[in-house]
Amino acid sequence: MALLTVNDLFQRKKEVLQLEVLTGDVGLDRIIPGPEASSPGLALAGFTKRFFSQRLHVLGETEIEYLRSLTPEDRKDTWQQFMNFDIPCVFVTKGQRVPKELISVAKEHATPLIRSKLKTAEFYQRLTPYIAEVFAPNTKVHGCLADVFGVGLFFMGRSGIGKSECVLDLVERGHRLVADDSVIITQRGTDVLLGPSPELTYCHMEIRGVGIIDVSALFGVHAVRRQKRIEVAVQLVDWERAEEADRTGLEARTTTILGVELPKVVVPLNPGKNITVVSEVVAMNHLLKYSGVDSARILNDRLVAQMAEQRELREYLSEDYE
């Protein structure tokens, strides 16, 4: 799980979010427990039954105006009850003037109070993607990731089977490398897997017998990209160890990464097989299926219809006794 403090967030995003700390250094070492950010809503009015305190809280114009409408004593009591929930951090948007009672109580509870000049909606738009990325589930998987015709192909297989060589051949044919050897896969939303290129090994590949190469220097900057959505897993297997190969494509195979199912294509390898062209066909076939054209299913339906017609003809002729 990611470890993010309030100070980390402030230092990394203070310019983008136009942040200003109102409580000094107090509480900046607090840990942000998760990627949720929301308005306290009715909690300020005393209804805390469904109040989730362990998240970032944002005070917009409505919340500040409500607090200003209270007497100084009631405002302090209301804010004191709110701060008792041990909230990680509170943001105030639109550069609003914050009543001094709020600042003093926040300091007493060692809760950072940070002001942003951004409007509330824009603040959420800039904050949410960042914290979602920081807390996104991720895993490291052995394999190679390439962008082929805009489709993210993730090549898997035993060490030395030829994943890197296949991707290198694809790069030579005009496609793009994303990551080689080890891919850190990150989940976004419920069903999206992203494979960013590791910063340290960006543009580089290991080719057995040659060594480490810089793909960008050899083939140009257009031959690499920083990240790509993973859409199809291509499993490379030895021919003699492969199970019965799928001859029709009617049986949908899948693999699961971080709880997300991906279509999987198993390709048995034997000498002379043009795995590069096969990979391009895998990508193009995926695009066809995405647009609603399933070639294997269409052909199967045609064969079934033809067999049904022939059966009806045979039945008709069998009943003709003249």
C-alpha cells in the first residue's frame, strides 16, 4: 500500500493546486489513509452517523458560509466537534478567508488546514487523479509490453523463450516498446490495467547475446512510449510443451491480473514461425472484435446455417417417393 503524508502531497502539488498552509508545520507528517476526498456535508451540522472521517475533507464556499453564519462560540464548538474525529487534513477552496477560530482549533488538534485558490470543482478535478494514482493497486509481472496498432500486447512466457526478441522485431516494423523484462501493472478503476515504463529502464531492452540496447537511440523517439493500457495477454509457450492449440478461436481464453480479466492468446513456438506477424494479427483481430466483428463466430454461424440447410434438403428428398 502506498504511504503518502500530507507534506508529500503539499510539496508535490502545491503549485498545481495553488496551496497555502494556514497552520504552519503542525500535522504535516500525518499519513493520508486512502484516495478519498469529500465534503463534510451534514457532519458540520451535527449529523455524523454516516460520516467517514479518515479521508481528505474539502470546505467549499457553502461550508465556509455556513460556519460564518454561526456565532463565534457556536462556530468554535461546531468546529471542535468536527476536529475530534482525527481528520488527516482539511482543505479550503476558492482562496476564502478562514475564521480565526478554525485555524486555532485545527492547530490544537494538530490537523493541517490548507487553503487553495482554485474553485472547488477544479480542485477536485486536479486532486482526485493524483491520489487515485498513488493508491492504485499494482503488481510487478515478468514479461514485455508493446503497443501494436494501438493495442497493448503483454507478452508472457518462460525466461529466454523470445519475448524481447519478438518485441524488438515489432519495433523494427514500426510499433512501440513500452516495457521490457519486468512490467509494473497498475489498476485504474475497476477493469483498466496500465503498464507504465519503469523510469530507470525506460527505452532499454536486454537482447540475449547482444546485451542492453537503447531502443530510442537506435529506432527514434517514436519507437517508445511511457505507458500503455494492457488489452491482450500473449502467452508464448514451447511447441512440445503446449496443450492442444486453439484452431478456431471460438473458445475465449482469459488470464487474471489484479482481479481484472484479460483476453489471452496462447501461441506455441516452433522453428521458423513468424511470431511477429502473428502478434500483429492478434492486435488487429482484437480491434475487429472490439468493433463487433468476430470472424471465428461469423464463420461458425455460416457453417451451422449451411449444415442446417443441407439437412433440410436431405429430409425433403428422403420423403419424395415419386
